[in-house]
Amino acid sequence: MERILSVLGLAACLAAGVVSCGQTAPPDRLSVTATTAMLGSICEAIGKDRVAVNTIVPAGMCPGHFDITAQGIKNLVDSRLVISHGWEQWVTRLLDAADWQPVLHSLDMAENMMVPPAHMAAAGRIAALLCSLDRAHEAYYMGNLRQYRTTVDSLTERARQDRERFGALRIACSELQSEFVEWLGFNVVVTFKRAEDLTPKMLKEVISQARNGGAALVIDNLQSGSDAGATVARELGVPHVVLTNFPLSGSYPDALRDNCAAILEAIR
């Protein structure tokens, strides 16, 4: 994001050639751009064939270390609706530079959306937003939301049952995964930052706290890299698991299921 200003001129140039061409989505579908795969997955689950969704930041990349591409700018200025988490300040700057103002909605949620209650709160807000822009299909969106909630609730119950079989495991965890891991019911004894933000002294302290806290597992975050966690796990001689904070396949239920399965496999 640090180099985002370098593409503002490109946004303005693209606007003349893109906005004048109209929407890229079929005329009977709502064109939506989501800044991350998490938001894009919710839009697709609720909107299904009523929406055409573009996602800017690839799921496996850290949104805070992503440089927007020309295609990402094009998606922004092609959209009727742009949905963001709220911390992507570059969205407003790009739209202003392109002189194009779709409906811009920021969820402004501090919670980690991998946690099911937070995820479903976001899904409810996105469903309401789609209904407000396409009232003729309000029943369709709300029906999809109910189905989605049923799927997520089922996975939530299964995750709780699986965790109870293994007790309150002590874990050293990436700070970007700690909210999710604590939601599962595990005991996070220490958190750590991404490798590039850790000094040798800080890393030594993390290892010390993890060892003293009896950490039996180290959990890392895919999007921020796994070097820090791998070092901690190696020093402790315990398993190392890498979880994702964004749906890799476009499906949040799949990401939730895969994260839980990865933890359980390491515990076994």
C-alpha cells in the first residue's frame, strides 16, 4: 500500500477509457468489487447469480502489503458497489482520482471475520446492503443468508465438539490468528508479530514465554508469513500449523473447515 500514490495517475487515465464503456457485469446483475477474498466470499454466498463479484487482493496475500494493479483499479471504476473493511484508505483516494463514485460501503468491524459470529454479523450487513440496492430480489438475498447461516452454524458446532475432545491446549500464536484460536476455546499463552516486525530480542522473549507457558502447538498466519512461527516451533520442539485469515478457494465455510482440520491433525 505504501506505493499506492504512484497509481493514482493511472486511475485517472483508466477512468476515461473504462467508465465510459459502462459496467462489465451483465445488465441484470449487480457489479460488486470487494477489497479482500473474505468480503468477496460473503458477497458471492449471499448474492449468488444476482451479483458479479471482483476481488482486489488475492486470498493468499497480506492486504496490508499488497500493491494494487491496473486490473484492480479497473474493477473499482467498473463497479456499482465497492465493499471494504474500512482500513483500506487507498480505496477512497483511487475513486477520487478516477472521478467515479459507486456506492462505497465500509464495514468498519474490528473483529476477525474468520470467527463465525463476526463473520455472520458482516454477512448480515452485506445482505442488507444488497437488498437496499436491488429491492426486487430482497427475498432471494435473505433466503441465501439463512442458508448460509445454517451452513456456518453447523460447522461451528462441529468445531466446538472437536475441540472439546482435546481439552484446553496451550498455544503460541500469531497475533493475527489469536482471536480465532481463542474463539475455538484454546489457551493462547503468547502471541507474536510477523517475522519482519520481530527483533531477535523480541523473538527470544516469545520463545521464553511459550516455553514457560507450556505451549504444545505453534499457530501461524498464512498471509503474514510463517517464518516467525516456524522458528518458535523448532525451538520448542512442537508442531507448527499455518492457518489462513481469508478464504483461499472463495468459500469461507471451506476455510473454516480447513483451519479446524489443520489444528486437529497437528494435535493428533
